[in-house]
Amino acid sequence: MVRVLIADDHGVVRQGLRMYLGLDPDVEVVGEAADGEEALRMARELSPDVVLMDILMPKMDGIAATGAIRAELPEVEVIALTSVLDDGAVTGAVRAGAIGYLLKHTEAEDLHRAIKSAAEGRVHLAPEAAARLMHEVRDPANSEPLTPRETEVLKLLARGRANKQIASGLFIEEKTVKAHVSHILRKLGVQSRTQAALHAVRGGLVNLEELSEEPW
């Protein structure tokens, strides 16, 4: 069961999402927040697996709320779910730690898949968002080269694999995958799997079309 907190300043959107997600037996909506401050407070109280976060909200916007939640509650994943598609919003959300970025016209199946992906630590970006992010990706200064094994892990991470799936595919232990991911983030100078995945695209390890593809 994936526990979800919905954060959106429009009541009709929250109600619609709650009703829709309630049709999935694997998803439980544990709360609703009408602004970023409330989202942070409820995340502290409820410890959801995933927060669906609107970007434009009063008191504290979705980007600031995402950063605060990820800093204080790193086990809680955040998906930006918004009608905004501009460079500042997309880049800001990902830098703040969002593992996914979806538009509100996203197909139902994609939303369900993104929620379950996020709960497993898998990256899920709308193609439009991924394309806008690419020009923001810069080669890290004085970066260390990745080892062949770290490169393999990065490829699979970028394709939307969870640590358990990467471990199974490479015939290594999950704790070893976690160590490799930590080393990859440090070497690339990034804070999230999402940012690392974008580096994999820029470096030609995977195509943009492969980013966040269907899991095994």
C-alpha cells in the first residue's frame, strides 16, 4: 500500500485526485494540504510514502515545500503534479529533490505508475519536463570518473529501475547498489537520482526516450 499526501490549493483538484486514487487498492490517500506550509506540517505528522505537490500555492510554494520535506524527511518522495511547464518550475522542483515531474493532463495510467515508481525510489519525468531539464545539466567541475560498475548502475537508475531491480539485474546485493548510488551522486555533484538520471542522458548512456521507461 502506497500512502499518498495530496498538496494543491484547489479543492476540486484535491477531491478529484482523492476519488480517482481511491479506485486503486494499492494506493491510500492519507491527507490533503491546501498550501506548502500545510503540506510540510502534514508530511511530518503522517509520514506518507509520496507527496503529490502542486507548484503554485500560497504561503509556501511547491518548490520550497519540496525542499523542506526532502531535507527533513528524506524517506518521503515528492512528485510535482502541476499545470506549470516553464524552465524555472521544472528545474526548481528537481533541484529541490522531486523524484518526478508530471503535468495535470497526465494520463491516469502514467499517474498511477509514477506514484508507485516514486514509492520505490524510481525516477519518473514527463517527457516535456525532461526535455526542458537537459539544458540545465552541466558537467560537474573536477568530477571523478565513474567506474564501469557505477556506469552500469547509473544506466539502470536512469531507466527507472529501483535499487532492488538493479541488484537483481546485476547479480549484486541491494546494499551494494545503495553504495554505488551514493558514490555516483557524489562524483556527479548532484543531490538526487533524478539529477543523476539527467546526467546519464547528457552523457549518452541512455536516450531521452529511455528515461523513466517501464520497469522490468
